[in-house]
Amino acid sequence: MRTPRFGWRGHEGGVERLKGVRCRHLTSQTGVSDVFRLAYLTPRQRHLWSLRLGGLSESDISRREDISRQSVHVILNVARDKISLALKEAAEVNRIQTRHLDVMKGILVGESLEFGHKVVVTYSPTNGIRIWYAHDDDCRECRVDKSWTKVIMKEAQERQVRLSDAELRLPPHKLAKLIFARILPGVEL
């Protein structure tokens, strides 16, 4: 099997082409609702998680939201467990072998057993669960479909990833690889 040059294509539903291979997507296989896509989190859990993902400490969140630090701690622990479960279920349903899991950053890195591609599964309060498959970097769809650039930019923004003007002009697959590398420095993508 030919090893693809590196690129990323994200999705949340439907069936896409990956260089002649039909990909199975979580929502197209199981009819998963927004409840799963949002990792089973309540609106309050999502809100506090987004503050934590944005770099605030539990103490900062408790002051900002005017609730006890212990309440913040409990809510974030429950959210962490739900996000962990959702990331692992997304990997299982899509036959992704997990190589690295960082629940606090809402990201799982693995490999598709079916397609032999590297895969990143992300959770963010705005985007919910997203699955990003590595693919050949000459993907025409990536150049045409700019909606995925908006999604990956939201992933970066929520995780406080700073990008230069030159980096913002990168093609979507290179931009995604750069963002994932900054979210998980030292993890092979």
C-alpha cells in the first residue's frame, strides 16, 4: 500500500473520498445526533470546558462564573470523563487504533485500521466531535471546500493556538497539520 503524503481532511458526517477509498463517517454509519457529537455534555459543562480549554484555571473559572472552585472541579471532572468516552467511542466506531489520547486538550491521535491513514479525533465545545483523516496533499476537495478551514481555525482558536499571517494562508491540509502539531507538540502526526 502506498504511503500518502501528509494532508488532513476533516468531517463530521456523510461519505467522502480519500484517494479512491470510501471513508466511513461516524454520523453516516450510526445516525448519531448532536448529543453524541457534543460529547454528551450539558450546556453548563460545555461552557466551563471551553473556559478551561481557553487556558483559565479552575480558580479563575470559579471567580468568573461566581461558583465555588469545588463545583468547577466536579463539573470539569464529569466533562472530562464524558469527553474521554466520546473520543474513544468515535475511534471505536470508525475503527481507529488509538496511539495517543489527551483528554484535557480534547484530542485523540490514531490510525485507521481500515484505510491505513493517520487520524485525529477532536472535541471542542463549538465543533463537537470531529474526525480528521490524513490524505494525499493534492486533494482537490480541500482546495474547493473552504468550510473545513473555518472548522480547523475554530479548533485553533479554542485552544489558543496563535498563527502568523503567512501560516493563515497555508492550504487547509498543511494548516491542519500545523495546528495539530501545536496542540500536541512532540506527538507524531
